[in-house]
Amino acid sequence: MEDRWGAFVDLDPDAQGGEGPLAGLTVGVKSNIMVKGLPWTGGMGLYRDRIAGRDAEVVTRLRAAGAVILGTVNMHEAALGALTDNAFYGRTHNPHRHDYTPGGSSGGSGAAVAAGLCDLALGTDTMGSVRIPAAYCGVYGLKPTEGAVSSDGLAFLEPSLDCIGPLAASLDMLEQAWPILASDPGHAVTFNRAFVLGRQGEVAVQPAVTAGFEAALRALPLTPTMLDLPDSLTDIRMAGLVSAGQWLIADLGPEYREDNPGLSDELKFILKITAGMEQRPEVLARTRTALREALGSDGVLIMPTAPQVAFPHGTRAPSNQADFTCLANVAGLPALALPSGWSKDGLPVSVQLVGPPGSEPGLIALARQLDNQLQAYRRPPNIDI
């Protein structure tokens, strides 16, 4: 395998598949998910020598269905960030433009499927970490309903927000893998109502993202109405970030200290900031209630996935990367990201659909309707897949 994007960190030299519905399908697994015999690092130097003694349940399910588990892919350290420029495991490049971020924290997952290094990749999503890489890398990503996919074998960032989800270069691949991955695959839903955020959630959105979102609205077979949430997206995102940071500090215990070389300076800085901030569980609770009540059993929310396209490594990350994506995690709802267009200089943009609990099959079906009209998926340049 020629991996000039830095997507994979550890390969299984004995990788092989079996018989079953996914026979021959190749899979990369985010390095915070257990793959027997490989380092289970969570993207942290602290855990470089921690070897998984068994497979996570989702990996077991994939193997039983015949899939080939190639190895583990790179991620943003501790899943707390959206760049995948890792101080311990290197920089992952976006297949659409070298030396640009693939997003994160599942950046290796997004890059691996975009570059054709594997058919499917597992990522994890705490506030958008499957869907942001899907957006920046121009592929498809599914954040499941809370509890629909087992979190057994996952190194958590924040258990109430975390979930394991797949990324792929086609909806067909997501649809094929979903019933294998899910403990509860959900049910078909006919969406009768659609929503958009009032005033785009007051989030600053790049023109190319707006154009892609408007194209998706034109393809949507429903006329959306405005949804206003009781708190700003920035406040919701910050409440989730503080919760995640403080949970990680508690989980690290005595390992969280200034002189620990197994933690990067960047991670220590973020944790120090979140440690001093007040948790706001009431913001998370209000958001969860408002969004679930609005969608009911037949509503869908359509939003941009990320407010911007991928940007160069080494530049300051926009603070609003997860403003749109955090909502599905806070509400425990499924969300699917799909390509919706391109910037003038050839970088992908994305739109996401958020549905009621258990509506993953319905989201895939609706995404297919949009995808057939948008025709926005493109292979990265100079890649023979």
C-alpha cells in the first residue's frame, strides 16, 4: 500500500478476510478503537505501547461479515480536535490537496477512503469527528443514533457524546456496511417535514459552503421551515467542548500533568483552558430537548456540515468547525454528511441531514435522492482508485 497521505499508522501484516456479505471489503479503523494485536493509542503518545488484546465489537462484526481489517488510521490526539496533525504519529494530508487538513478527529479515516486506501473506515464522532473529515475530504460519513453501534472497545473522549461511525466514498458502501455495524440498524422513515436553522445559526459560512447548501435545498423534496434553538450554536459547541475536556482530564488522572511527554503541548493547553471553565449541562439538556421535540418521528434538519472548506496545515483552525455538527451528538440523533459542491479552487463542501432516533435507513434514502441530483462526489485528483 502506497500511503503518501499519512492516513494509516499501524498495519496488520496478516490481514485477511473471510466469507460473508462484506467479503473482500477493506477497512481502516481509527486508532482509538481496539484491533487485536495493534497499538490502541487514541492518537496519544502516552499509549504508544498499549496493545489491544481483543477486537472491539464493531471490528468483530466486520470480520465475521468477511471484511479485511487492514490496520489503524491516524487521528487528532485524544480525539480532541479537528486537524489530524498529530505530534506523535504525524500529519495526515487531505487527498484533494497535499498539506491541507483532512479534518478530524477522524482525519485518517476520511483521508484513507478518499484516497482509495480502503473501502470503508471507522471513525468516532464526539461533536462532528466523522462528519468534518467527510466534509473536508469529499466523502460520506454517518454519525449513528446514540447506542445504535456498540462503543465496546472505544477509548472515550466523552461517553455521553461519543459514537463510532463509518466513512466511505459512496452511499452504497455505507448502506452495505450499516446493518453489519449496528446493534440496532433502525428503520425506514418517510420524512414529512424539513427544517433549516434560522439565520444559519448565526455561524459565519464561506460562500462555497452556502452555495452547496442552497443546491441541496433545491434538491430536497420538502419545503423546510425555520428552526430556532434556545441557545446559540457557539454556546452549544462550547458546552460540549468543556464537558469533553473535563471528562478527559478525569480519565487521565495522574497522567495529566505539565511534565508528561506523552501529552502534546497543544493538548495540555486545551485541557488547561477547559479545566478552568464552568460546565453548562443546562445548555446541552435544552438543546437535546428542543431538537428532539422539533423533529419528532418524521422531521429532518438540513445544515451545512462544516462552515468552511479544508485549509492548510500550520494555519489557525477556525473555532466554529463543529458549530453545526455538535447538535446531533448533543441530541443523540443520527446525522449523515454528503458532498454538496466545490469551492472555486477545487475543495469539497458538504451538507448534513439530521433525523429522529433510529432513522439511519431513512437518512441514507433521502441522502441518495439529494446525491443523485447534486452529483457532487469526485475522486481526488491524480488518484487511481
